[in-house]
Amino acid sequence: MSTAKKLVAAASSLLDSGGENAVTLRAVAQAVGVSYNAPYKHFESRKSLLAAVIAEDFLMLSDAFRNLRESTAAPIDKLRCALKVFADFGQEKPARYRLMANHDGHGDSVEEAAFSTFVEFAAIVEECRVAADLPDVSGTNLAGLIFATLHGLISLDANARLKPEKGLTSIGESMDLLLGLLRPSK
Amino acid sequence: MSTAKKLVAAASSLLDSGGENAVTLRAVAQAVGVSYNAPYKHFESRKSLLAAVIAEDFLMLSDAFRNLRESTAAPIDKLRCALKVFADFGQEKPARYRLMANHDGHGDSVEEAAFSTFVEFAAIVEECRVAADLPDVSGTNLAGLIFATLHGLISLDANARLKPEKGLTSIGESMDLLLGLLRPSK
DNA sequence: ACCTGAACACCGTTCAAGT
DNA sequence: ACCTGAACACCGTTCAAGT
């Protein structure tokens, strides 16, 4: 395993265990066993090391969505499953999720990875539309709306703002409400 | 104007002009004209100064929503207007919005201010439901869902992720799509 | 009560060397 | 090529004084 990959893995791990503030280049370097500025030999800056973490996670989600899409499940089940994969990631790795959500300015490779994740998601939504599980509006518009809602819910959840008084009990329940309301009546 | 209030105003201003990283206690103090650790005489820490900024903004939005609710406009217009107020705030003051979105752990006064903002918003949504502009599901659940969607869109927009290829052209357009799809067919 | 300035323990980053 | 350690310019925070 190359030093660069070890640094990315260490940064991810620190992100999960202590949040973004715990990811200092000194801590990352120490976790890998190199001197405190060895990271600069592999990444331009702390930001670009974090960019590598973000891109890796987007590609992982992208792969998960593609596998789902290529499975034989019913379209609506693929969608539900994709929503769950995304929501689970957000809940289990909140610090990484937050970085991904605020990835602006982290470079083109992150941008591309984020886009490919969305493309896979949108393809599943399109399958649902074709199967008449969702209303007949332009696929990407609908995918964008569902994606934004899911992202909003995950973000609220990550801040402990999903409370019954706020009309939000869980991500899954709220997404079910949305999909139920969107389902064409015909 | 008390020093404490001046510090909050300076922090807000720095937040708008340079983002969260620009809000160092040294910069805030200098903007107010006091020594670099005078803020500690008014706030426990940098975090609690930021908490004051967050709470102030939530209360401002809460007031705006209450004024809207007490106006004589049609329920659906009140809702559209509330959505616009919130979206405009998110677009014009992205750094402040991001802090509000990630307000977890900033203390009870922030929590309360955030909750009162939601309560006002939910009241407007409830008016729409009563007027049959929205489907007949429990008011706060619906309010929570609409709020999460709006928040998701603002968050995506703040990260330059509202692109036509992603099915998201603008916050307003996407919210119109949602409200249109939610409108009961009856 | 309110403020000041030195001091401390961190950071990210740069630079000149080392193998 | 890859790594190291001193050094710099910042931070948040604490503390002992000052008015």
C-alpha cells in the first residue's frame, strides 16, 4: 500500500473517530508513521488530502448505485435501497458526509466523482418513472428533487434535528412519505 | 451599543465577507477596536460567540415568518414567500446559513431559536393544508418534509451543485415542482 | 466590571537538507 | 524519489495584571 493511500485511509479514519478537526496533517502523518510534513510529498495541502477522501467516497457510492441499478430488483425497490445506502452512509460517517456535502472548491476529480454518483442515482429514478412508480416529469428534475430532499434529511439528522416535534422522525419514514405522495394516483 | 452586541455584529460581518475561517477572535476584536482577547469577557469561547450569531439569525427568520403568517395573503402565497425568504437568506449569506445548518452542540438558546423558526414555518404549511393547497397529512410531517427539501436545495446551491445536468436549475423552480406534485388532485 | 498583553500549546505551510 | 526537522506566521485559550 503506497504512502499516499495510507494517508488517505488514515485521514478517513480520523474523520470518523474525531471529526474534521481531528484531521491535522500531524495526526495523519503520525498515524501512518511518517514525519509531520511527509504528507506534502504526496498532496499539495491539507485540503487536497481531504479532496482525495471525498472523491474516494463518492466513487464508492457511485459503485454501490451502479450495482443496484444492474440488479434484477423492481425499480422502486432499487430506489428505496439506494436511498437507504446513502442515508446509512450519512448516519454512520457524518464527518465524511459533511465534507462531501460541502465539497465545493475541492477540485475537478471530486466534481466528477460527485457527478457520476448523481448520474447513477438519476438512472434508478428514471427506471421508476418508466415503471410508473413516479410521476411523469423529466427524469433528472425529479431525481434532483428527490436527491435534494434526501440530502436535506441527512443533513438535518446529522445535526440531531430529526425530532417528532419537527415533523421528522427518521430519514426513511420521511422519504417514504415523499415517495407515497409522489406516486401517481392513476 | 454594548461591546457584546458589537462583537456579534462584527462576527456576522466577517462571516459574510470572508467565510467562517475569517472569523478569528483576533479579527473580531480588531474590528470592534478592543484587544484580541476582550471577547472572552463577553463570551465563553469562539464557539459561543458564533452561537450568538446563529441564534440572532434564527430569531430574525422566525420574526419574518411570523409577520408573513399574520399577513392577509393567501396561504399558498405565504408559503411561497416563506420559501423565498429562506432561500434568499441561504444564497446571500451562505456562511451564516451553513453555521445555522450545522448548529448542533451550540447550546440551548440556539436550539430554541431554531425550533421557533420551524414552528412558524409549520404554521404556514398547516394553513395551506387547511386550504387544501397541500395533501391532507399531519401538518408537521409535511412541514418537516418541505423544510428538509428546501434545506437540501439551499445546501446544494451553496456548493454550486445546482446544475441543469443534475436536474436542478434553481431553488425556486425545484420547490415549485415539489409543490406542484404535492398539490392534491381532487 | 472591563480590558490588556505575555505566554502556551497547537496548526498549516515553507525551506533547506538529508538518504 | 522520498523523507526529515527547524522555522514562520498564525490560532484559541489561559493567566496575571492593570483601570
